[in-house]
Amino acid sequence: MRSFALAILASAAAAAPMGTLEYEFVQYIAKFGKSYKDTNEYNLRFQRFMKRDQEIKEIMANETTSVHGHNFLSDYTAQEVTRMLGLKNMAKVQRPEATFTAPEGVALPASWNWVTAGNYVNPVQDQGQCGSCWAFSATAALESAYAIKHNVLYKLSEQNFVSCSFLYGNLGCNGGLYNYAWNYSQTHPIESEANYPYTSGTTMKSGSCLYNQSLGIFGATGHVVVGTDTNSIMTAIYQQPQSVSVEADTAYFQSYTSGVLTNAAACGTNLDHAIVAVGWGVDPTAGGYYIVRNSWGTSWGQGGYVNIGQAAYPGICGINMDVEYPTVA
């Protein structure tokens, strides 16, 4: 398939002079290692690329705090993007009253980042073509909670959650919730990534449960819902990384490359993607922002991270709407 794709590129280069945008598309194919099976797919992907290119130009015409550009998603179909949004099929659970709010008089630093604070956050991963963002968010928050408490950073298995937590409300590659995942882990200590590797990103299937409880390392003892105000969220993050949800089905979110997302209207609040807030900072133009770890690989955003502006409820991209963290023994 790759040789066929290279042949297409060679033919395109030898043909009559291509337009500037198609030349950029050819460069895009090479940069991201894309491979198309035939000319029909090439044309389909080019159409998607052109649409995203126009969207990026429209965003950048008015954007002042973030930079947007092409990434591996630029040639994706709407269906392929939807596969990655793992909250899309989940029934909206009534949010209980917050059980964690910021105490009076808590002094927070101007910036904080668990990634640089020590060995508390694992490297960014890629969920691939599976709506398993909820599992990556749940696992990352659980790993960090344990590392902060015990000074040992394990790499837990997302596949364990994806294949095995159906009875707790999750739907595998068709979606799930991080709190459902933590509920499962209370009675099913999670295996390591090494023992139960992630496969759903390439198979696009949830897979049969192959869980071996004797290999389980640890699980959550419960989970806590955080208040929706900025101070409570920042205080909770200072305690440990937080699982959060955003709307990610927009070109504004998907094409992010750097800076701070601050355009609430461009992002929306229809939560469809789970990620992890690991810190915060202050930008001279955008003001306060959250540092957020995504699960779309390191080629997306800033090495797999995105800065999302701080704002009153519901927050930019809805990030204030469902902030939760797991507790560990």
C-alpha cells in the first residue's frame, strides 16, 4: 500500500504543475507518513485536507491567543474523527453536588505542572481509532494519584478498562466514563500495560476481556467530584492531576498547535472527549490557562498537550463541567 501511495506522489510530481494547495498536501502526506490505497482515496483525502485548510485560515483570521495548523487529523473523515470521541455515546449522568471545593485561604503558585514536578505523569499515548479517551483519562489520573502518594509511577493498562468494564457502564471503543472505569478498578486491580497491551487503537474493536486478577497492581478506592469554579479546579489539580471532559469535535480544538484556546464560541460545551488537566500557567495575552494532556499522540498540539484558557463555568470547551479525580489507598 505504501509503494502505491509513493507512486501516486511520483505521478503527481511528474504531472502538469499542481496548485499550491495540492503541493502542500503532497508535503503533508510525506510529513505524516500517510498512505492511500488508490487515487479515489487520494482525492477523498485531498478534499478533507482542503476543507480543513479553509477552516484553519478562517480561525487564524481572528485568533489572537492560539495557533492552528495541519496535523494528522487534517485528512480524516468525519466518521474517523467521531471514532476517537469516546463520550459521544454516553448517557449524560446527573452531576452530583461537588464533594471537593477550594478551602478558604489556600495559597496557590502562579504556575504548576505535574509533568515537570517529578516522575508523576507518564508520556503521552495515542488512543488511535477507538473511542477510548475515557480509559486513557482514567488510567492517567489513577497512575498519577498513586505516584504522588507512593512515589512510584506505574504504567497501567487502558486495554484492561476498554475490554473488561462493560458491566460497570462503559462501552469499550464506543465510549465510556472515567468514573465508571474507577468503579470497575475498585474490585478489579488494573494490570500493567506490559502485561495487557493496548490493541484497540489499530483493531478498532474493544476486544474480549483477558483480565488476570492475579496480575492486577492497584485500583481506585473511590472518586471525587470537583467544584466547577476555577479556584476549586486549580486547588484540586495542585493535589493531583484531574480527569476532565471537553468538546473536541470542532476544527478549533482539533487544529490546535500552540498558544492558549480562549474562544468559547468556537469550541462549544457538548462534552465528547475525556482528557487530563496536569497543571496551569499564565500567558501575558491569554491570561490563566490549564495544561491538559491529550491521548492523540505527540504529533498533535504541543507534544500531545493543549493549553485551555481559564474561565467561569462552563469553561472553555466545557472544561469546568466534569472535573473528577480518583482516590487510592
